[in-house]
Amino acid sequence: MRNTLLITLLLAVNTIIYSQNQLSGTIKNTDSQESIISANVYLPQLEKGTISDFNGAFTLKNIPDGTYKLIVSSVGFATLNLEISVPSEEINIKLKPSAIEMEEVIVSTPFHQLQSENVMKVERKSISELNKKGAVNLSDGITQIAGVESLTTGVGIGKPVIRGLSSNRVLVYTQGVRLENQQYGDEHGLGISSKGIGSVEVIKGPASLLYGSDAIGGVLYLNPESYANSGKTNAALESDYFSNTLGYQTSLMAKTSGEKLKFLARGSYASHSDYEDGNETRVTNTRFNEKDVKAGIGFQDKNYKADLRYNFNRSEIGIPEEIGVQSKDKEPLLPFQKIDNHVLSLDNRFYFQNSSLDFKLGYQYNNRKEFEEHHHEEEETEEEHSEEEEEASGEPALEMHLETINYNLKYNLPKFGNFETIVGVQGMYQTNTNFGEEILIPDAETFDFGIFATTHYHLENWDFQGGLRFDNRTLESIAYQAENDDVVEGIDRSFNSFNAALGAKYQFDQKFIARLNLASGFRAPNLSELTSNGDHNGANRYEIGNSDLENEQNFQVDLALEWRNKHFEAYINAFNNHVSNYIFISPTAEIIEEEPVFRYEQANANLYGGEIGIHIHPHPLDWLHLESSFETVTGKLSEGGYLPLIPANSITNTLRIEFEGSNTFSEKYSFIRLKNVFDQNNPGQFETETKGYGLLGAGLGGTIQFKEFSLELSASGNNLLNKKYFSHLSRLKPDGIFNIGRNLMLSASFSI
């Protein structure tokens, strides 16, 4: 089936040659009339762009007839958004100097707007920006975004938490397709390397209108790195060192682009020892290794664009249980996971007169193996562990193969007055097959189908956006025998849901923006919640599913206010999220296999809170940046008690300095950051309260330019005071295991 699908994807890349349109122009400084070099020129509807040359001139070829948004941006200037018609005469563009940071186009929402023009508030950060602040991996890096935290098992396993919701309630998109890799499990990480990811976008709140089931809490949208500009060839060698885990990661990239064809390839490797906590004690078996390969082939003509991407990721991750052998070895001990994840995607775009058709196909193959410990003697050495690991390496206790086919067809209708409208269908076919002796979830098939329509209405100061969607999910599983010899009957269930979203944005004088969004979302119960019956090793409990569970259905109200000028920015985000039939796990008085028994139940829940932030860059000290953000979320069950895994309130203060660059040494910066996490005095059932803590971080860096070569250097440190602390979202906290201590990161990137 895999070979047939690959052939189908490749055949879909058909090309038709059309007559060419060319868009040319010049970009200058409004005040000085000087040409602006290396300004970004981008047509978001075509996903086509270039940069201006030394004379401020630019040229874009193979442009279809029609009317398009043209976005022009450059560091130190206000981003300009204008409408152009093609064919067009040469255009002259002038940018106004500004201290406000350059805006980016948001990809995760349907109309590819600038952030300031988007009806739905979306957080966007470049991966390079997150890495410069000392992120060990992708799940660690996203915690720097207000409202986003990570549910961790050591440093190798992390899952995004958006405003208190995680696992199957947060949908992850990569290469334009939804990531499916058994993400229901607390001890399952993202399975994606940050190398080869260009930026991350976060939708905080229900996004079922755009993405269907599982986007009830939000979306983490990972944008792959872009191809080289037309006629250019680039290569880069990146390397990072982490003092705490004695870890390193190396990545090599090469890409080249012609007028129509583009190629990209990247290979990465990372390896980490057990992390050291604030007591200078290594947490046994938190070591992990990762191999990652990414490749892409792009084609673009006047009326057709294709992007074929492939990502292979192999992760070997230790599963920590207790503090034991102290070692700097990097090979995982038993128990550990070995996970192979393949993602193949093809994005086809067909451009017509003032409309377009977008057809995405995706195929994923996830092979998850878990190797468990046999009965060890208490005094067993690490060498004996390693010998037993070798003996067991060919016989995993658990092996699951998850295969997923995704499709997403969207038609962008011709613009009608001030209305832009998109209609589409999305779906998924998925199979889960067991090969090991242990079964966490049964062999099963999943069918998803969704149909939706969304429209955007633009006025001078107002923008409105709304839409409707219908989804159906069918789950069929095969009966199996559980560890306690019970027979778990197969299920054949169908879940349906209608959802809607409505939002409004008001903008006054390019300074004040107010957004109000109302949205519903849903999540069908997953196979684990419906059919599990067995010992859950990572959680030290015996879990029993409930085949009668219904959809989770939520409704969220989100209000976002922003004020910005040349020297000051501030925002306030507030939300209230009501979830009907919230699924949670509850203990019984039973004991099976010497473990306490937990069963899945449902009740209504409510989450509320928000984020507040300011950014000051005073004139004439435009190089000085003072940033502060506060985030809070509270989650309660309607029947009483608090929800589990709700992050504690926190405030982050950052002082950042951007030094003036020269032709040789540019993009110089330094920062110092203090994150204060408050006490979590509202623990969920089976949780305990968690004391607050403060973490100090700092860093500096810059770029050295050698004509066609550049060397980017950075150094950063987290938890510089080596604090002993527990994160409320650490799954190692119940075992009395502290989080990571002081960690210094040194990075170098050499590119041509």
C-alpha cells in the first residue's frame, strides 16, 4: 500500500506550461529615498517571494493573472501590505522606518494574513529565535510562548500544553498535515526534530472549524524551512552543545532553487546523557538519541505549484523510573522506546483567474516499540543492564504500527466584493496494528470526514470572519484478551459534530487592535479511553477504558486587546472555555497486577484565564527592549475539584539588547531573563500542591560575515543558579525527582 501511495503522490506532480507574467519594482526608504537592500517581497496567496537587490529592485516571475496581496517587509521598517493586479506595470514601493518588529504572514489560518490583520490571534515564533534562548528540543522551546507549557517526562519526552489542555486535545500539524503518532500517551513525545522547522504558530483555543477533531484546545502548527530563493544555492552546518546532559546535536543542510524547480535536504543527529538536577544528581535513564532526515522537492509554474516533503525521525528514549546508576552514557537503559516516524506530504496548488484550489495529501507510518526490563537484582550493574538490553532488543514487549492517510481539499472562491470565502473537505484513514505481546490499544481502523466553509469580510477598520463545519469519525476495533484475562470487546462507533466560529477585529489608526472570537470545538474519545485494559507502565496504574464515552464538546470566548506604537506595545488576552463531557481518569478500590485500577469517566469542566504582556523599546534607545508577560489558567470540574495537569501561574521578565551591526559583525544581541512560577495550590485529584520557583537565564550572540559566508555564534544558559525545583507538569514529580539544573548551550551555524 505504501508503494502504491508513493507512486500516486509522484504522479500528482504534473506540470503544464503557460505564458508568463512578471512583477517587478523597486523599494526605497520613505524618508531618505535610499534603496532598501534585502527587503522581503511576498505574495501569500501564491506562497511565492523574493528579496530586493543592492539597488532595491526585485522581480517575481510566473505570476498568474489576478489580484493579489503583496507584503513587503524589512528589519527597521513598518511592514507594508498592498493589493496589486497582474499583469502590472513596474511598481515603486516606499517603506516607512519603524522600531516595531517586522511582521510575518500567518500560515495556520485560512487567509494567510499578517498578524495585525488576522481576526484570530495567533502566536508565531521562529525556531532560531527559540533556540537562541537555550531550548534543548522543540517541546522545550515552545514553552517560551505565553500560554504554552510542556508536559514532560525528563527532557527527552515533552507534549505541548495550551491553556491547560494537552495530549489529544492539542493538534500538531507538520508539513501541512496533522501529526499522528499515538499522541494520546503521556509518555509519548512530539517525535519531531526542531532542525528543519522554520517557525511555529500556536492557535490558543478551539480550532475544529479548520482542523476537525482533537483541536479542542488549540493547534501547534510547524512550518517547514523554506527553499532557497530563485537562482540561489545555500548550505549550512549547525552544531549545539548542552553542558547539563553532555549532549550535542549536529545538522547539515543543502538547498538549491532554479526558476521552477527547488530542492532541499537536511540530516540531523542528537545525543544526550541523563540530565543532572539541582542536586547535581543524574536522573537515571533520561538519556535519549535522535536521528532526523528531511527532504523536499518543489515546483512552481504560472498556474501550478507543488511541494513534496519527506521526514524520517528515529528516537531512542529512556523511560525513567527512579534515581539509580549514575552514568554519563548515552545509550538508553531498559525500559526504553524506539520510535520510527515517517511523514510524506504533497501540497498541490492550482491557480485560476482570481481563485485557487489547494489539495494536500499525506502519508504517515509510525512504528513504536517498547523494550521492558526483566527481573533485575537490586545490585545489578549498568553493564548487566546493557547485556540484557542487547538480548531484548530484537523482542519488544510492545510494538504498534500506526499508518495514516490524510487528505485536505480547499477551494478559494473568487473574491466577491469585500468577501473572501473558502470551502473544503478534510479526512483521514488510519489503521493501528499490534505485533508485541503487550497490547495498550487494540487493532483498529479510524475513518474521518469533515466538510466546512469559512468567509472573511473586510472593511476599513473592521474585519469579520465566520464559518460552519460538520465532522464524522468512525472507529472500529477488534476484540482482544487483556492482561487480567478479561476479553475486551471490539467497538464499532460513530461520532458526529457540528461546529461554528465567529470573530470580529477592530483596528484604530494602526495602533489599537481588539479581537473577539467565539468558537466551538469537539474531540471524539480516543482508542485508549474507549478500549484500554492493562498496566500503564509510565503512570504506575492499571487503566480500564469506557466504551460508552461520548464526544467532548467545548465553547470558548476569547478577547484580545493590543496597543502598539514605535516605542511601546501591550496586550491582554482573556478566555473562558467550557467543555461538556470532559474525559478524565478516576481511581477505584480495585487492585490488578499489584497496581491500583483507574477507570475513564466524563463530567463537565471549565477553564479560564489569559495572558498579559508589555514590550518597551524606548526612543532614542531603540536597541533596548524590556519585555514582560504573565500567564494564568484555572481548570475546574463542574461537580467539584480542579482539573489535573494545569500549569501554575507565571511571570517572565526579559531585558534584551540589540547592538548596532557592522559589515563584518552584525545581528549582535544579549539578553537576561527571569521566569517566576507561582505556587500551584489548586492541584487536581491525585496531584499534590507544587511550590513556586524562579529560573534565571541569559545569553548573547551575533553573526560574522565573510562575503558569501556567515558564521552565527550564540551562548545561553538556563537555570543559571542551579535551583532545585519541581514543575507541576513533570511526570517525575510524584517520584520526588527534580527538574533539570543549570544548563549552558553553545551554538554555531556556518552557512553559505
